[in-house]
Amino acid sequence: MIKNVEVRKALLDKGLQIKEVAEELGYTISHVSGVINGRFDSPKVKKSIALLLGKDFDSLWSTEPTGQTETPA
């Protein structure tokens, strides 16, 4: 099952890969990937991704936290 279809669609629409998002935001690829795939719950990273993609936070992320809490990048 593909995790977070809305984020992945927005990445495709912008022509971005997770590596590019991580570099732009200053996080590791594994951290950004973990947030997108629901392994980590980081509101800060989610908000940054939404802003970078030009999308509303609520349209990309479920309000139910999943996975671990935020860890330093």
C-alpha cells in the first residue's frame, strides 16, 4: 500500500523527489521519508513540506498522529 498519496502526488506535480525536499528543508532524506511514510510524526517537517509544495497542511496530512515523535535531523 502506498503511503500518503496526496504528498506523493504533490511531489510529482512539482517535479520534486524526496532527496530534493530534504536538501531544501535541511533535513536528512531518511527523516523526510519517514515523515512522509508515517514512521515519524513531525508537525514542523510536515508544515515545511506543505509550504514547499504550495499546499494546505490539512490537504496533505491526516490529523491522526502515527509513528514516532519528532527526532532531531
